Amino acid sequence: MTTVIVKFKYPGNLSRDQAIERMKIAAKMFENMDGLNSKQFTFDEKNQTFLTIYNWQNLEKQRHYSTTLLFLILKKGSAARPHLKFLIAS
């Protein structure tokens, strides 16, 4: 399994409720994604920071996602600069 942790500061000011709505919309985009076992969302309202945790079947599935249109659209449309951390579990 490959776990990817993505942390980014939102370049604005979201309330908790606004962040939850954004996370619900984002979650729908990842439903039934090939190789994605789960995705968790967190939001720190005080620091305006999101943390998302992706659990992939393997590194190859994660790398494939990095080439998809969805990834490119999300990357291009985000004003935030994410910090990624990869963890490989056996």
C-alpha cells in the first residue's frame, strides 16, 4: 500500500462549514477511482490548512492518478502550493 499525505494552506478564509462543503464535492470526484482504497480529509480552520490522506493499492496506481485529467485540473485550479509526503507500507 502507498499512502500519500497532502498538506496545503488555503489562500483565503473558509469557515468550517464552507470547508466541509468543498470536501464533500471533492470526495465525489474520487469515488470508485481505480487503485484508491480511501481518502480522508481534514481542515484546520484557525490555520486555514487542509490535510488529505490518500491510501493507494500501490505506487503504480498513485503514479497513474498523477497523469489523469482530474489531477491536472485540480493542480491547475489550485492557488495553494501543496506539500506531499509519500509513505510505502508493506
